[in-house]
Amino acid sequence: MTVAHDEERSPPEQTPSTLEEEKEEDGDVIFATGAEPLLGPGSDVRTTSASAPDDPLDGPAPSRTTVQAKVEQPEAIGWMDLPKKQQLIVIVLARLSEPLVQTSLQSYMFYQLKWFDPTLPDSVISSQAGMLHASFTAAQFLTAMLWGRVADSAYFGRKTVLMIGLTGAMLSVLGFGFSTKFWHALLFRSLGGITNGNIGVLRTMISEIVREKKYQSRAFILLPMTFNIGVIVGPILGGLLADPAHSYPNVFGHVKFFQDYPYALPNLLGAVFLFSAVLSVWLNLEETLDARRYKRDIGLEVGKKLRSMIRFCLGSKSYDPIAYQPLSSSDASMSVDMSVRPSHISSGTHSRQSSSVSSAPSTRGSHKPRYTHRLPFRRIFTRNVTFTLIAHAILGFHVGTFNSLWFVFLSTPVYDPSSPPNSSHAFPRKLPFFFTGGLGLRPKEVGMAMAVLGVLGISLQLLVYPTLSARLGTVKSWRIFLLFFPMAYFFLPYLSLVPSTSPPPHSKDGPLVWFSIAGVLLLQVIGRTFALPAQTILVNNCTPHPSVLGTVHGIGQSVSSFARTVGPVLCGWLYGLGLANGVVGAVWWGLSGVALCGVVASWWVREGDGHEIWLEGDEEPRGE
């Protein structure tokens, strides 16, 4: 069904004969309805029960069976129910490689900066750490929107942009590992950000692979879950592999390479992960952009031949992977009411047809895009898009700042009351607000503390998020769990006051210290577990037209990157200022206030449907 003109918020006028279309193809029943695409969990799905008039071709209306949407009791969806699992696995692997590398360097960045210039005070090191973090996000801010537009173009598409981003990240970590000066590290971190538009592209690809509402709560949690896996593994690897000549003197103490480049080893391992991700994407990932998905893909052809050779060498029979199936009647009924012939339900609903990538040429010539026009850039910024991006920026500001300052706070030397009077740690404590110092943890201990963040996050995402999010809905759960961030940031600086089993100036240790770390992190992780996936769904669904989906995600990444640039630089400077003046908690309490502003901003955001503006030639979404 096509639209004769473009209008906002309302699809074309539908008659009973056009509201319900059915087409039998290869034993499956494919429905084209007035369903709104890209709805997140908890959306308001309106159903109608008006009876259609008699159809002169198909017989009287009473002979038709009405399939009613069940909104109050949605079907329980498990992880194994997700469509196109092989493609989602490739996306997860591509996403995993980056947080694995980024969180790895955070466990030793403070000490690498000290190695660059041992004479610098801790307050300057804190500012430099903020600048390094901000250089990556600043470069992303400048280029993420451009990469989103490139990913939407028929010439490049999503897959090409993703491979460019992964390759740039690989070159960036190699350069960072062999840096011997601060400006070297700054340059290579910026290179990684300039070439990296991957987050927006990966989110776009997931939304195009998983179109049905009922799968979104699980599909969109995959990227945050993968991030938490990286947060668990990356810091541990970084802490274990950093400066091996001093960490393992009996084994590497006399190796000149590790003396000259003490932080190269974890980055070399990170480059191997990123190269594997590039190779996996090239050989296995299918293009999801509508204009390119049926064009020849040399990488897929090579990957298919390699898999055939491996199966042949192993002596196994060749097989044809099952493709992503069209919507069955039970799937379609989750979105809207529709009428179908009973004979079609019985004969076609449960049939399954096998198809492979090689079968695509038979449909390439007859494929018709769902939309033929691209929404002009100036029309993207609707009221809901604007407020959603503002909320997205605030969330990115305080989460990005936390990610930057958390490891600096862990590495900051412990307050020592016996310090000389001219020392930066000689300020007398005046509780509850005037105190200074950090936890003084070494790289291995920093890695373990950051791994706690990942363990808590992935546990909540696997066991709690899908069920609770489906019950509360996207917007409601998002608003509720945004409240956890202000609490976490308010209590965080008080970790420096927790009694330790080791006297100063030794690093803090003991069960009470680690339980306190876990308690504060639990608040922050609960907030991010629910808020970040919900924010992704809201950005995805605020898209006014499917033709600019990649662009909107690119804008979202640019906005978030800008906030993640300003936050670490500004708050890194404030953190150093607080250390120098005996108020280490000032920056954290300010961050708590920013998080409260995000809670207020959330009340102006609503969940869109992904297609508010209709252009000439648009078709109602069909099950794919």
C-alpha cells in the first residue's frame, strides 16, 4: 500500500479492503497491515474490533476469523526465540571487541600517564586522563553524524562503515600501546574516535534485523550486555598484562621490549581482538540497509566458501541455514487486529522454508524497497526527536564522566594525615563534605574493581531486565531507574572514608572496603542496566522516517559523544581542583545534580513509532 502524499503522524487513509492484505508465499502467510513499526516494549498498541463489510470475491464477512491482539498478556519471549541469531552473534562479537579494549586501558591509564612524566602531581594526571577520554569522544562527536549519513547511503551501507570503524580502532590501540609521550597517546585516541561510528551503526542494524516489538526488550539489551562482558574481561586483562617487566620481573624483567614499551602488551592483544572482529564482520555479516541488502557481497561469498571447505574437510554434510522467516499469524497478531481465512492459518502458519544467502539472486530483481524517498535532513528534528536527544545527552554526560573518573578515583592515593604540611594530602578533614583522597588501588586491583561493575551489570541484564522491562514498559522503567544515578554519585566519594585493613599510605583493602565498592556500584549498575537500553529504544523509535534511521542514530551518537567529551574534561578539571583543595567529593555531588536534571528531562519524552512522517511511495511494513 502506498502513500499518495506526505503527512505527519498519520498513515494513508485505509479502507477495509486495503487495511487487511494477505499474500500466500511459499507456504507462509505474510500480512501487510496498518501496524506501526519499531515499537518498544510497553508501547500503547491500539486495537479495533470493527467488522468489515462483505467481500464480493471472498464471500461474506462472517466466514472470516478475527485474530485479536493480546496486549495485556504478551507472549513470553526467550533468548532462543530471537530471529537471525547468527547475525546477532556477529554483531555482539563486533561490539565486544571495543569495550574489551577501551576498559582494558582504563585499568592502567593513570600509571601510564605517570610513566610519561613521573614529576607531574596527581591533580594534573587526573586532568590528563580526562583529556584522553575526551579526545576519543570529541572526535566521535565531529564524525558520528557523518558516519550515520554514510551508513544510510546506498553506495556504502552499514557493513562498510562498521568495518572502517573497527579497523580505525585497531590502528588506534596499536599506536596507543607504543606511545611514549602524552601527545602521542592523545593523537591515537583521537584517531580511534574519528573513524568510529560503530555504536549508531550497530544499533541501527539490530533495529533492522529485529523489527517486531515483542523481541526488542531482549534484542536491544545485547549491546549493553556485551559492554558489561567487556567491562569484566578488559580491566582484568589490562591489569594483568600492563607493565609486565615490573609485574613479573622473574619472567619479563630483562626483556628490553617490555622495558621500552611497558603498556604495549595489552594493546597488542586488543588489536588481535579487533582484527578478528573485522574478519568476522566481512565474512559473516549481512547488509541490512534496504538499498544494499540484495546486492552482491564478496565477503559473504568468501565466508560461505570457507565454511563449505571446513565442512568438507571435517566430512560433514553441507546444510542450508534457515533464514529469517516472515511473520506468522501469531506474530502479526501481537501488533494489530486482522482478519484471515481459517484455511490460510491451517495451511501456512507453521510452515518453515529453508533459504540461504545464495538464494538471494532470485529475489533481487523483483525486490521493491519499503520506501522510495529519503526524508530531508531539516525535517528530522521533530519535537520528540529534540527532547529525546536532550535526555540522551544528559545521560551520556554523567555516565561518560563516571566511566572516566571512576578509575582515576580508584587510583588516587589514599589520604594520609601524617603527610608533610606542603603536601596535597595534608588537608584536615571536616566531615561530612570536606575530605580528600582516593583508594590508592594498583592496576590489578583497579581491574578487579571495574570487573565488579561488569559482573553486577550482566547479572541484572540476564536475570532481571527483560522481565521487568516488559512489565513496566520502556518509558516507565527508564524514568524510574534514572533515579538510581543521583544516589550512586552522591555516596561514591565516601568510599575514601571507609576503614581499611591497611594503614595509609597503602591502598585501601579489606572486606568492608570491597563490600562498600560493590554497594555503590550496584546503584549505578541498576540505573545503567535499565536506562541505557531503554534510551537506545527511545532514540530508535523517535525516528520520524525509516529512511533516516541510521542518520538519527548517528546524531544520537554525536550528541552523546559531545556530552561524553565535555563531561570528562570539565569534571576531570573539577576533580583535580577538589583534590588540590581538600573537597574530593565536589565533582561527584555536582554529577548527582546533573543526573537529577536528566530525571526531570525524561518527562518531556514519549515513545515514537519510527514512522511519524509519511512520504510519497511509502508502504505499510510487511512481516519479513
